[in-house]
Amino acid sequence: MGITKSQIFNERQNDLAQFFKVLGHPARVAILQHISKQNSCICNDLVEEIGLAQATISQHLKELKSVGLLKGEIEGKSMCYCINIERWTEVQSELNTFFNNTKSNCC
């Protein structure tokens, strides 16, 4: 297997690429949409809402948490998740900078 070329890109570019890679699965988008509509952390089972097996939901939650999109705490036998607003704001700022600096150069 060849080496990756990620080291030739800066930290911000690699960070955004990882962020979008994690968002590249529709189940993760659905999970984020569901959690973002809640007034508090979600501790209940996402299996019924999303329609995937518990193990699959857990894996997707792990991926979302790995890039900082979710915060989670253990409560009893369950995990409670909520959107990490600080991380969302950080990524939104990066994207705003990117699009605000983009020139209108379409053919």
C-alpha cells in the first residue's frame, strides 16, 4: 500500500478533509439532523429513528465524535450525545473564509 500524501497539506486542509469524510455517509447526516433538532442531549435509542442496528449506530456515533461533531457523556448504561456547537462554529468559520475568498471565475 502506498503512502498518503496528506503530510504535504496543512493542518487546516487535513482537518476539513477529515470532517467531510466523516459527513460522507448519509446515516451520519441523518443522525446529526436528528440530534440537532432536540432541545437537550439525546440519551434514547437512535435505532428506531434511524433504522439501523445498534452496533451500526454506535460505530457512526464514534466516527462523528472522533472529529468533534458530537459531545457525549455516560449516564448509567447509556451514552448521551449532543452537537458540539464550538466545533460546528469553527468549521462554519473555515467554510465562510473559503467561500468569501473564492473568486467568481466560472466559464
